[in-house]
Amino acid sequence: EFAQRLMRDNPRLKAERAAFIAEHFSMRREDGRIIYAADPCHRMANPVLYRLDEAKACWRAITAPVLWVGARDSYIMKAFHGAGGANADDYAARLACFRDLREVVLEDCGHMMHHDQPARLAAIVEDFLAA
């Protein structure tokens, strides 16, 4: 059932990978019920107001190399680059905060890039860390 929900939410996800994720991202409780093995609060709104200027100040203080991986078809990238790229300048301003940035955008990939293209994502991370 969980694998089916994962595939419904992510049409790129193949049945074999969905079954693997469902098996490893769930746990059996003492009463025998199987539950999602994640923090149920991860989708809740942050109790602290997000201040973009403060975040940018923190990003500017980072001295280590930064890997920024985006997924072309994610709702986040669409928010920045959709509708004629109305927010493209905001996106560029965020990236400009990092003094040593490597940006990679995965094509044909949605928000759950580790589900859509796990091997490609792993290779990108490994290459970045090797450098």
C-alpha cells in the first residue's frame, strides 16, 4: 500500500524501487501495525519565521565548497523558473551568496531526486566529495 502511494505521488518511480523504499522506510510496531518511519512533523510549518536576509547572511559566511543539486521538474525549481522565469533573479541571488558553489540540475527529475535518479545523484555527490 505504501509503495502504491509512493508511485502515485511520483509517477517516475518504478514498482521495484517503490517496493524497496516502502520496505526500508517503514517499520513494524509492537502491535503489528506497519508505520512510516519518519518524523511526522517534517511537513509542519516552521514555528520560527524564516527570514531570507538572515539565511543569506549565513550562506555568505560559508567558506567550504557547496554542492547545490536541483531537480528540473521539482515544484521548487518550477516556482523559481516557471511562468516565464519570474523568480529567476531571486534564485540567482540565493546562489550568489555562496562563494564556492557547484550547481547541478538533474533533468527529467522531480523533487524526490534520490527516488528518481539515485545512481546519478550518488555519482554527483561522490564526484563533489572526491574533489
